[in-house]
Amino acid sequence: MLSEPPSSSPIVLVATFADGIAAHLAKNQLEAAGIPCFLSNEHRPYSSALDPVRLHVRQPDLAAAQAVLQPAQALMHALPPEDETATETVRCPRCQHSDVVCRQHPQPTDTLLTRLRLWFLAPERPLCHCFHCGNDFEG
């Protein structure tokens, strides 16, 4: 005769994931918070788009699991400028948009031409990129 499970509460779906790594990270977060959970469909190769990896918990733990997986506070916050008049924003010369990032040093993902330009030519002004129109320019 089979024994009854420790709890007769129903099992519910908390989240689905396209890849097993993200699913295991979420599972580890729940287990670290003391919420029992399990994954399904994690060992099905090449079917994540059609049949994603599923993370399950018991019904009473659903709210706590959602709170752990979707925290109310973001880990990083953008700080507003202290003084709007003192802050000079760089604008794209092509589209005049302010969604621009500037940097002085080469990054590992830069092309060889960009690295040479930043190392040898040493621009007085930083190299900038506009996320609105994709224009690269000196700031």
C-alpha cells in the first residue's frame, strides 16, 4: 500500500523557462528561501521553444515563490543628476537624442579598428554611441 504524500495541496506552475540554466537558477533561489519545488521537461533536448522547462511549487507556496522570483526592488537603480543645469548631456549629432553612452577605453568586444583608434589616436573626447539611431561619434 502506498503512503500518502506529506501534503495533499495541489501542485501549481510558477514559471516557464526557455533554457534549463535559467530554470535551475530560479529553482535554486526558491530552495534557498526554503520553498520546496521541482522542474519538469528539463531533460528534453531541442524542445525548449515548443515545450519549455517548467518550475512547480505547492499551492500554499505560490505567493512566496512569486515574491522570491520577482522581487519588488530592482538590484540596480539609476541615480538622477543632482543638478539639471550643471549636467551637460551629450546629444547625438545626427538625431539630437540624449540616449547616448560615451567611453574612453577599448572594450573586449570592440573591433580591431576601434581598439587601434582608442589606443593610438587617443581622442581628446570620448567615443560615443547613440542607441536611438546607432550613430558612432566623438562626444
